[in-house]
Amino acid sequence: MTGTATATAAIQVRGLEKSYKDLQVLRGVDFEVERGSIFALLGSNGAGKTTVVRILSTLLKADAGAAAIAGFDVAAQPQKVRETISLTGQFAAVDEVLSGRENLVLIAQLRHLPDPGRIADELLARFSLTDAGTRRAATYSGGMRRRLDIAMSLIGDPPVIFLDEPTTGLDPAARIEVWDAVRELARGGTTVLLTTQYLEEAEQLADRIAILHKGRIIVDGTLSELKRLLPPAQVEYIEKQPSLEDVFFALTGEEDTAEPGDAADGTATTRKEGR
């Protein structure tokens, strides 16, 4: 697909197929991601999301179809693709023995970048980790570890980053921390492909959402476009008059039993029963 991607497309996927023996995981996947946008690939476990990411990041070969990252063909130019992307997997890949700053310095050194310390300090500030920079990563909360993991992925300024279910297993507060970090990526011009099984996450972050189901994209569009495809909501109101027993329990917290034969005229003689 070299040279075939549209001018605004950072990622272009056409007819992607993949099978593991008799199990067909991808059945002709098509989508495009514009430069500098957040694209959410939404689907349940087993839908094929991680397989798509592994193919796009050159970790796995497709059986059919084609894909391009920043104009580079994934199959024909894998080295160029690897120089263009960064991948954050489902589990934070930080060294718990090292401090947050040491993790960042290590990655910068492995990339042979000048002044690793400056790069580390800038990223710690960008992801609100400066105060924790000298602490061991083992002491970080889930949200802090994930933010550090994303910061490590940004070393070298890759124009495209893949986030594979970045908030799985995080509590609500940590999830919001990661969402803020992802928004920061997009504001900086990074193209983000995010896989998730949380509809709320896709709604909060994505410029476009594609729903992957049983290896196929069944719908692709903006949030407003997807909402227009849904049937209008219906609210059904059912009125139920409270019984005397309901009232009694609401007022006292105690069960209320009527003597047999007392309710013929709509009233009842009651007997209190303790809990």
C-alpha cells in the first residue's frame, strides 16, 4: 500500500484477514485514521482488536489484505513502520525496581537519543509525575504506572501510538488519569489508535469509533453519527399505588402482616413483627 494512503490518513487498513488454524479472527477489516486524531476500536473480548494492533505494529503477519502507517506498507516496509510507531500493550511494561525517571532515561538511552535526563524530566512534567520521579515504580498506583508506561512510549516522538486496552483493570480514578494522558497525546499532534471494550471510554476520548464484532467492522463513524443509527429511546411509565404494607415498611422498617379477612374494604388490621 505504499503511497496509496490518503493525505490525511495516518493509518489505512484494507481487507485485513487473519486466522489461527481453523479459527478465523479477522474477516476483512477496513478503516482509516486521520493524522492527529484519536480512533477507538471498540469490541468485546475475542473480537480481534489485539490481533489488528499486532498486525499494524509488525508483530504478526496478515493472511490477506493490506495496511499502511504514515504511508509505509506494513508488510513491505516493516522497519519504516517500527520507526514511526509506538505500542503500549495491555499491561504496563515498566521496571518496578527502577524509579520513574530511571525508566524513562533507560528507554531514551536504548533509542540512542541525546540528553536522556532532559527527555525524562520533560516527560515527567508532561504527565504530572515530577514529584514521584525519584520513587521506585513499584510504589506507583495503577494510574501512575500507566501514565509512566505511556510516557515511555512517547520517547523518540513517534507520530503514531497504539494503546491496547490501556485502562483494563484500573479503578475509576486511575482510568480518568489515563484518559487525561491520552487527550494530552492528541493535543500534541500524536495519532492514537485505542482499543477498548468500554463504550464510555470510546465516547470520552475518540474522534471516530469503529465497532469490531466477530472479526468485522460493523459500524464506523463519529459518536454523533453512531448515535443517529440507534433507535429512539422510549420511556415507559407504570404507576403502582403503594400498598399499606409498603407504607408501613417505608415508615418503620418493620414487616406488616394483615389478619386474614380484614382487607375486604381496602383496609387492614395490622400486627407488628420485629425484625
